[in-house]
Amino acid sequence: MNLINIVLLWIKLNSGLQGDTKAIMKEGMDVINSLSIAFKDGKITNAEKKALVKELREFTKVSIKLIDDITIPE
């Protein structure tokens, strides 16, 4: 049941998104995939740690860019 909810939420969030928002969704899914691979056996290797850190950095970079591009009306 949780998987169905996650898929429906992903579809709902992904529909109608543009540009940087889609990039955030993609990077977020990459982070989740890296986490699931890393915790598959209950131990994290250095290679898995490096891959996870890389994905988190990419996610952070895209998120910060989106926030910086927001214009606040005066």
C-alpha cells in the first residue's frame, strides 16, 4: 500500500512541474535510490558512502539554484 501511495504522490508532484523543479525531483529520486542501495545489506561501504554524498551534493546544488532564482515581489 505504501508503494502505491509513493507512486501516486510522485506522479502528482511531477505533473505540471517545469525546469528546475523536475531536476529537484530527479535528484531526490537519485538520493532515495542511493540510500536504498547503501542500506540493502545493513552496512555502508566507502564506495556507497561516496555515491550517496555525490547524489546529496547534486540535489543540494539544484535546490539552492531553484531557491536563488525565486523572485519576491516588492
